Amino acid sequence: MRNINIVLLIMMLGISPALAQTGIQQGIEIGNKAPEIIENSITGNPLKLSSLSGKIVLIDFWASWCKPCRNENPFVVASYQKYKDAAFIDGNGFTIFSVSLDKDPKAWKNAILTDGLSWENHVCVLNSNASYIQSYNISMIPTNFLIDGNGVILASNLRGKALDEKLASLKK
């Protein structure tokens, strides 16, 4: 009976039983389990961040109208090309889960093509009140989080060559 009460308490607090067993807290600090993101992809189908489990993932919040975001894209593209098939300590391969805050899907899709964002995992937040925007405390862009194959946050706001340097340090 005690175990059932503990599981119920954990579920009421919004903590998954699996996280409670590992002792990893969900949140956006380094060492936390990254909150789930579920949003429609460029094809219109739902895409889950957790579907990328097993890979090192950069969760990249950006928009086509954001000049600093667009200036970062060449660094992100270069890191993707360099590490997409690499073996890491806590993941196999590297990918990007690109979360756009665009309100204009056409501008979003054009920016993906123009900037050569060749990975498959693109979603667009048409509702700025999406719960994960609040979970990640997005108040400005660009903002990013690097997670390991288990979804644990390794670093945040890696700009310029810092992303490449961090990925290099994580290789086997």
C-alpha cells in the first residue's frame, strides 16, 4: 500500500516514475532531464523530442526573423555535418531538434532551405503559450540546450565554436 501511495504522489507532482527511480529531476538546469516537447513538424505530423533518445541532441529555439539566430545557423550546420554520425560517450550520433517561434510557416520553411538546415527534426510553435515554452523558460532567442542520449541536459546556450568544442569533448 505504501508503494502505491508513493507512486500516486509522484504522478500527482508530475514526475514520471522512471525519473523518480533514477533520481534525475526534470528541468532546464545542467544535469536535469529535459522537458518533453511535442509539436507539429514541417510535414504537419507530431514530433516528440523523446523520439530522438539515444542521440546527442541540440534543442535549438530560434525564428526566421531573428538575426542573431540566423547568424548562429552556420555554426549549427557545421557542427551537425561534422558530428551527425559520431560516437559519443552518452549517445550515438548528433542531431538537432529545431524549435521555431515563427508565426509565418512560409518564412520558417524558407529559412530552413536558405540556411541549409538539413536535419529532419523541425517544429514550429504557432502558439507561444505552448507549455514547453514555459518549461524551458524561453524569454529570448536564440536559446539552446544540449542533451545526451538519455535526455539529460549537458550544456546550454552554446554559441559559435562553443558547440563544436563541447561535442568534441563528448566523443568516445
